[in-house]
Amino acid sequence: MNAIYLDNAATTSMYAEVIEVMQTSMVENFGNPSSIHQFGRKAKATVETARKNIAKHFNVSAAEIIFTSSGTEADNLILYNAVLNLGVRRIITSKIEHHAVLHTCDFLKESKKISIEYVNVDVFGNMDVLHLETLLTASKEKTLVSFMMINNEIGNLLPINKIVDLCKKNNALFHSDTVQAIGHYTIDLQATMVDFIVASAHKFHGPKGVGFAFFRKGFGILPMLHGGDQEKGARSSTENVHAILGMEKALEIAHNVLEADKSYIESLKIYFMNELKQLSDKIEFNGLSGDLEQSSYTILSVRFPVQNEMLLFSLDLAGIAVSGGSACQSGSNKGSHVLSEILKNGEEDKTSVRFSFSKFTNKEDIDFTISKLQEIL
């Protein structure tokens, strides 16, 4: 059976070089980085070297990078610190953010009585920047703004520099979930003054179970996990040395081939969009995912002109891995909160599928997928 993987926004396959680095580390760096003997010091040195090398990709200092188990943990760590450590009493976000942010905001609202306000978005998932400005100027309470740089479902690119300017103008902190951007776009944190960002290595061909949070210098960090002084007291838990080194290697490779990969993957997305339109002119692209200038080149959210609850299952049987995105489909109990928010007039009932690409996707994968869609639909 064919094995076609078009779900790279969920996770990516690991580079062979990453696996090799991790295997070597498992043999050579088995010491606990907190131990003071030579084995511990060696492991600690590799972790700190990785921290410095990762920081260089973003033009920041190593002290501003805190290793975590995931992007979700990093989002939680940042939001918790904003409230418990930095005096934030109000969070402005949107209803199309990742649940790592939305559910944490809900918890902070209930447990810490934080005010949560939501910026309006239109039917394409566009952020209403004027509404954000209105919200920012409406209160003098210490505020954190939290928006994804790239929406994980519809691929929309945030107008991040506009958001940064508004936040600075109104003395608000700005956190961006950059999980879908890191490894795919260049992020210079001296040019774009975001206060907090997050990463998850498995989104750019690194290992699962490791990521990092960036806290701009000057913000103290209170740990959510207690029991040790790892990560300079910011996160108690023995560092996942092998995964950290794997993440470092994956990020190095991603940055070295970023422009070439972008050009190649974008060409596949264009080809797929054209083939889909040949299949049916009633097929639509959710959000801004059909706009090459305003969406990620790795994500295409497709809304088919029919309701087919078994579409994901049928594609899986054909050996094609994708993700869903509508309220009425196999494999999803709750449907997509993003599409439910932006689609109106029954459009949310149509079957939507998120296709997401990587450098390991090829034209033959696209052709086979198109042929199977034609059969199924």
C-alpha cells in the first residue's frame, strides 16, 4: 500500500542526521547534567553549547532560551509567568489560537481571575487590528497579547510587526506561539521585538518531546515544575540531553536549507491548488491558506463542496495521511474550533481537510492524492 504523508503540520519525520546525533549522544552523554563529576560536566557542556547555537539563530542570548518538553509547555510557562510573575491582569487573544493558549487562558481566568478578551477575526481568519487597538487603549491594566505567528489549521501569517508596534505603543507584553514558523521562516528577535516565543522540535524534523521558550532579557521566570534548579531555576527536571542535541541539529539543517526548501515546498502547494481546482471549481481554501503571500507555504486547508464524514478514513485506507478540520467528519469528536469560528452560513458543515507539506513530499504524492480524491468524491 502507498504511504503518503501530508500531515507535516502535526509532526514531521526526523532528519537522518538528527537521529545520528541523538544516537551518538545516548552513548557519549549519559551523565546527568546536574552532576558535578566529569560525566555530568560533559553532558552539561553539550546542553549549554546547544543553547548558545539555538540562540544564535534568533539573534538572542543563550540566557533567554529555556528548554521545555514541548511548545505546549512553553506556552503554559510563558502565560503562567505573565500572570504570576509579571503582574498581568488581562490577556488579549483570539478564538482561533491553539488550545495550548486558549485552555491555559481559561484556567487562568477561573483560578486567578484574569480578564480574557478576544480580538475579532473575519471569515478568512484575518485579525482585526483596529479592534486590537481599541482593546489595548480601553484599559490601563497590565496586559499580555497572545497570537500565533502562523495558524496551525489555516496557515494564516500574522501581521506580526503591526502587532509588535501596537503592543509597544500601549505598554503591553506580546507572546507569539511560533511553533509552525520556527524552522520554516527566519525570525530575528532584535528586528521583531516579540517578548516571548515558543518552539517544538518535531515541527521541523527534530525529535518529539522537546522544545523551548524564549523570555526576553529582563523578565524573571518562576518555574511551574518544582524539585530542582535546572534551567537556571526556571524548569525543574533533568534536561533531555539527547533530544536537545537533536533539536539543535534539526534547527541547524533547517536554517541552512530554508530558502531552497521554501521554494520547493511552495511549488508543490501551487501545483496541488491548481490540481484541486481542476478537480472541482467549487473547492475552496479556508482562511488565507490559498494566498501564497499571506499564508504558510507548508499548509493548505481545503473545503470540499460536499459533506463526506468518511473522507479522512477513506484517504487513510488509501495510504494518505492528512488532518481534518470540520465539525462533521470521521476521526474528530469536536471538530475544528478555528473553522467553527470563521465559517458561516452552513459552510462549516462541509468537509474540510488540512494538507501540509515538507521537503520530503513529492509531485507523485500529490498526483496520487488527487486521483484518490477524484474516486472518493
